[in-house]
Amino acid sequence: MYKGIVLAGTWIVDHIKFIDYYPKKGYLSYIRRESIGLGGGPHNVGINLRKIDPNLPLFALGKIGEDEGGKRILEKLSEERIDLSWVTKTSSVPTSYTDVMTEIKTGMRTFFHHQGANALLTISDFPIKKLKGKLLYLGYLMALPSLDKKDPEYGSVAARLFHYLKENNIDIAVDLVSMEDGDMKKSVFPTLKYVDYFIINELEAEKLTNIKIIENEKLNVNKVIEALKYIKTQGKMKYIVIHFPQGAIGMTKEGDVIIQPSLLIPDKDIINTLGAGDAFFAGVLYGIMKGMNLKKSMKLGVELAGACLFWETTTWDKEITFSYLENLGVKYGFRTLKT
């Protein structure tokens, strides 16, 4: 269907600290161990795709600094045989990085992010004519300031970019970042008329739609479906999916609703939740690439997200077989999600 996937957007170095708990202001928590990994949607989605398919054509697109972080990113992409032709360097700012505070007992994490080179990514960095025939993945809107800027004609610079992409018949998959600040509607809604595949988490869905999905710490499945219907009115998306720890719910262009629970993995077995959402996105994206329907794509997504919970960083350094993913479902089973 597509001649490969373009992995565009935020390229990040993650400094991951495993802590006892997240302290209140003015208090202390111990760092028990730490590691360095690479992050950002394009990296996480791309590496997961590479691990499940060694031959899938993948192309990186973005900005990095001329520093150790940028070097680390280039080395990893080269190692994974991801095309580097559309990665550009800048000496004016550092490569983007994030300090990730991960609670050992719960796996929950908090992020402190330096935007760095990602803040400079803009329309001129996209070789639009050369992208024809490929699926463009962009992650993350709301974390790319030059693309999130207001545009007098299209609403946002990202919407203008997407308009140019659709003029060239390029399909677009979009992911967001979970942020408390910023007007998500003003930044995101102008782009949705151009988006083909829109996959976000429950926090982003709540902020985007003003529909309360989590009530008293409990997921309301009917509210998720309500949010999907609301988002659907903003464009002609082929798939819209909202994912959350308990699973995911998707909607097709025709309005069909697909409910896919997550793997029932005990908290004691979870090492880290960092990157699980990107792993889910990668699974769904791979299903799209292979012509699977939304149901099969979402099942692959939750299996890959479940596997991610056993890794210390956002991705694994070994090949991921489909039999391994299927066996996770057999071993742990799936949760129950009811309307």
C-alpha cells in the first residue's frame, strides 16, 4: 500500500532515572539507578517497527544538534538501517533531551523536557515531492513550536504543511504529546481535516474534546466513544484511536467502533511504562502498512505495548517476533472493557 514510512518530528535523548517515588515540592527522593536511551515518537515508533520487520523501508526526518546527543541518534538510526537523508543538523541549539523520572513501584513517569533542535523543525525541512507514495508519521504535535505556530490562512503552520502534503496525495498519521499548558484545540483542530490516522491517549483526548473520560480514577468507555465521535466531525480520518492503560477504542471512517482491551500484566511484573503509547502506535501503523483491518491492527498494538512494559527504555534491542507477542496474550490474557 505504501512505499515505506517517514518518521518525522521529535528526536530526543532520554535520561531515565528510577526513583523511589515522586516527591512533593521541597522534598527528596532517591535515584536508585539510571540509564540513557533515545526517545521521541519517530524514534520509538521507528525502532519498534524495525524490530518487528527487519525489511520495512523507514526514513527519518527531523533536526538534531551537533553534539553527543545528535551523534547518538545518528549512530542508532544507522545501526537499525533507517534512512538518514532527511535528518539535518544545527549548531545553534542542542539536541532535544528529556529527564524522565520513573517510579520503581508503579512504573509511572514524569518528564522534564528541553526542546532544543526540535523547536526549529518547519515546513522547509520536509522534501514534500520526495515523500510521494510513503506514509508520513508525525510525532508529536504540541511539541514542535515552529509547526504549532498560528497561520493566518490555515490556522497553524502544521495545517499548512499537511495541506501541501495532501496536495501531493501523501497520507498522514499524527500523534500528540500530553501537556497541561497550551491550547490544544487551536493547535490541533486545524490539522485534522488533512489527517488520515489519528492516534492519541486518553489525557490528550480529554483536553482536545473537553469530554471527561476518566471519572473517579475509572475509565468510562461510553465517554471514550463520545470523544471519538466528536473528533470524527473534525475531518475525514480513516482511523481514529484513543488508547489508555486498560486498552484502546478505535473508530473507522464509516463509524464502526472497535474495542481492544490491553494485556492483563500484573503491576509487579511491569518495569517501565515509558514508550508504551508509541509501541501501541507502531503496532497499529504496521497493521495499516500490511493492509490489516483496524481490529487486527489494534490487537497488534496492545501486544507490542504490553511487551514494552518489560523494557527499561522506550524500545528493545532485540528482534520482536509475532509468536512472542501472541504468547504474551496467551500467558497474561486480556482485560475486560464494557460499554
